[in-house]
Amino acid sequence: MAKPHPILPYEDPRALFPGLWQVRGSLPFPLKRNMTIVRLGDGTLLLDSVIAMHDDGMAKLEALGRPSIVIVPHGGHRMDAPFYKARYPDIRVVCPASVRAKVEQVITVDATCEETLPALGVKIHAVPGFRHGELGYEIDIPGGKALLLSDAVANSDYAPGFMGGLMARVTGGLSGRRLGVARIMRLTQIKDKAAARAGLSKLAEIPNLKAVVVAHGAPVLDDAAAALREAAGTI
């Protein structure tokens, strides 16, 4: 008999804007993570950086729409994608072309983000200068645009206590800023500082950018362009 898929603590979906939600979840160490949910034009759901949930949590997700696409943003966010494929055999699993081989170590990829998402109204942006290969996803929200990112930028979000303090020292470096490039990313995932800095600054130029939604920490829901420029300054 197959072992049950491990499910870590999580919260209910939180509405950010009409058609855009996040689920905040946990990891085995003191760092929170987010799943972003986007309702597509056909009423189905695109799920970015998925979090496995119990039946009650999945029912709340399904009340928002039928999950149809899972984005695995890079090789470090793969662990719960097989749970979704097992629950929804028809769901399409997509990832950036540059990380396909890494993602397929744990799950079959149906297509790349570059091949699939533009036809669904999602504009894709390069995130240069980083090794881990994530892309940025621009979606429409009321009154403007939201940009979905994974690990390139983050907000500080740590549990209290000794381990939380240790994680803050290892992954932090964001004090006093709404967004920043975490220390662990600067040390291990940046291959070209100038390109990474310029890339984040370019993302800040997205017309009518209203929100930046990230995989770790709270989303930025106002003055998002300034927050991205601040993040570029942490490199």
C-alpha cells in the first residue's frame, strides 16, 4: 500500500483580489510558503506552487473553481505536485522550460509555461541572473496587474523562537523592506548580480502594476513597483 502523501499545516484560502487567492502553509522547518490561486477566463483554476491539503481544505479550494493547471515554478517547489496529479488526473502540470528536467525527477510535465500560459491570458516575464530558473507571471486583476513570483524575492516571515530566529539569520536580510532578495538566494542562486538587479528593476516597469505575490511572505498589495525596486537594491 502506498504511503499517504504528507500534509503539513495550512490556512484557508485568503482572497487578495477578485479571482486571486493565496493559501499560506508550512514547511518542516520554520519557514512559511504560499500557494497562489488564479481563476482563469473559463472559470477553472491555475495553481502556482501547490500545497497539499486535507479533504476539507481541498473542498474549499474546489468551491472556488475546478483546478485545471499546476505551475511548478522551479525544482525546489515540486513536493506537492504529485498529490494534485493523483487527485486530479486530468490536471495539466507545467513548468518553465529551463527547469523541466529537474521537475520531471518527481512528476511528468505536460508542457512548458512558455507554451501554455500566454494563450490563457498570462504574460510571462524572464527573471534573469538567478540559477533556479523561475519566471514571473503577469495576470489581470481589477484596476491593474498582479505579478506572481516564487523565490526571487520574498517578505520576512518566520516563526518565533530559536529556530525561527536561526532561519531569519540564514534566509533573511530583508529588515525594513517589504520585498527583498533573501540572503540564502543571494548566496546560492544568483549567478549574475547585475542581471538580477536589472531584471527586478525591469519588472517594476510593468504598466499599472498593482500587486506582487510571492511564495514566501505577505503579498505586496500597494506601491508594488517601488517594492520591486527596493528588492533590487538588496542584491
